[in-house]
Amino acid sequence: VVPQLFPSVSRGCNPSDGLLDLVLLKGRTCTQLMTFALCLLIGSPQRSRYYERFRVAKATVKFDSPTQIHFDGDSGPVTRCVDLSVLRSAVRIILA
């Protein structure tokens, strides 16, 4: 749950739907990323032309040059390609 003070990049994602919410931030310059940040702050990241969201069961992302990838904020390996897929029932969520 994201508090309303903190806008969400992937609003409406559902951990039980079996889909991966893949968000691409396509801005390359500081100005482009600031434009996206403004859209995020007003709660409408989808209004930015530098934002693209996909809901998929699996995806392959290819890069033009070696790129360090990040999974949920953690640094991953430097690669030119990454395969992503959903493992159904791999995580149990307990609400107390």
C-alpha cells in the first residue's frame, strides 16, 4: 500500500493477478526525467511521454549497450538482455 503522499509509478498493480507490471522510464536527460517527476508528483505518471507501462506474464528486455539492471531497487548484473516472468504462488502474502 502506497500512502497518498507518495505517488505510485505503477498504480493498480495486483500481486495476485499473475501479471508483471513492467514500467519503462524512457527519459535520457535531466530535463526529461524532471518532466516525468512532475507528472508523478501530480499523481499522473501516465501523462508523461517518458513513461510506458506493460502488464505481461513474461517479457524479454534488450538493451543497445551493456546496462546495469535494478530489481525492486536492488542492483543487478550488467547485461544486454533480461528475461522476466511471473512465478505463480512463489510469494505468500500474510496480512495481520
